[in-house]
Amino acid sequence: MKTAIKLVFVYFIVQILAALIAAPFSMLYSYAVNGTIDDASVMALAPSMLLGFVLMGAYLWKKGYLKDDGKIWSPVSVPYLGWSIVIGLSVIFLIDFVMSGLSFLPDWLGTTFDILQSGWLGIICISVLGPVLEEMLFRGAITKVLLQKYSPVKAIVFSALIFGIFHINPAQVVGAVLSGLLFAWLYYKTGSLIPGILIHILNNGLSVFFSLHYPDMKYTSDLLGEPAYWICTVVAAVLFIVSYKVMNSYRLPGSNTTFKV
């Protein structure tokens, strides 16, 4: 657990360092283009996030967290990846259903995400680079370490809780915990980051898409309406159960044991 907490702490330190590095360049660029540095902090958001991702990825690689004789980057199998997309979409929809009942939770980072989504670099950081880095950190490093010290159930739950708390923003914490359970479980089942990365990119990509194209939509129910929303919710629940049962019988490559959680 100490290692897991340390890695999260290192991540925040790296992000702060990246922001401090990016700020002067953003100020110079803002002054050169606009004749003022008033919007320099806004312009620095995406570049500092990108730099933070690069630095944290380099740290994880140098410390050996991402070295697992190739298995950590294994695509597993085409059918399994297909079922990963199915369970991922169902979980994304079900989390939206849960969060619609928690609409009272404040969104502290709404403005920050709006700023990031105003440019292509920010969109790439949110929808692609962020998911890749978070999977490397929380599954490739933190979940891996927790699985070495705790039972699979405890390791998966602890990993999900840390992932949720890491997001800080109340409007994201619950959803992050629930999705973190899926991501950690997928890593435990396969030893690969690829299924989790695909679902994570799908989740963040859909969030960005709906935010840009349907800015007034807060939850899926606002777009679908009734009874379509309730039908989709039932379908999502059924797909989750079916895909979970299929994927839970997955046999780890090179192993004669079928692990189930």
C-alpha cells in the first residue's frame, strides 16, 4: 500500500513540476501572440499535462513497473478484446445511470475540462494520452504491486478506491471507483494493459464527444429520453452479466488455472 500511495504522490509532484516548466514558455508565447500574459495559465494547461504524462511514463519505465516480459502489452485475443468492449460500454452506461442519481455532487473541474477541450492537444490528452498513462500507473504499477501483497479481491478494491480518490473531483470519484474495479479486474485476469486502455479511451472519448456536440446534456437520459433510456439500461445490465460470465472463465496464457473473481 505504501508503494501505491507513493506512486500517486509522485504523479502529483510530476504534474506540478510539469506546470512550472510549461508556465514560462506559455507566458512568452502568450505575450508574443497576444501582447499580454493574462491567458498564459490557460494556454499552459494542455502542454503541462502532456509534459507530465511524458515524465511520469518515463519514471514508471525507469523504475521497472512497465517491464513484464511483454505480457503487459499483450493484446490477449481478438474475442477477449471484443468482450472487453461489450463490458466496457455496458459499465459506461451503468455508471452514467448511477451518477444521474448523484447529480448533487459538485463538479470542481468542469471549467478546467472545458478549457482543455477547446484545443486539439487538450482533447488528445483527455481522450487518449490520459487513459494510457493512467492505465500504466494504476494497473501496470499500482494494481500489480497490490496483487503481490493482497488477495485478488482486496487488491482490486484497494486499487479502485485509490483510483477514485486520485480524481479528487467529487463528480468523478464514484464513477472512477466503479470503472477502476473493472480496469483492475481486467488487469488481474489477463496481466495485460490493452483491454483496460481500450475501454478507458472509449470512456474518455465518448465523454469528450458528448461534451463538444451536446454541451447541454449532463446524463444519457437527457439525450435518449424515456422509455428508450430505461430499455438501454436493462440491456446494459444484461450485457454486463453475460460478458462478465464469459470473461471470468478466461484462462490466463500459459496457466492451467482459471482464476475467478
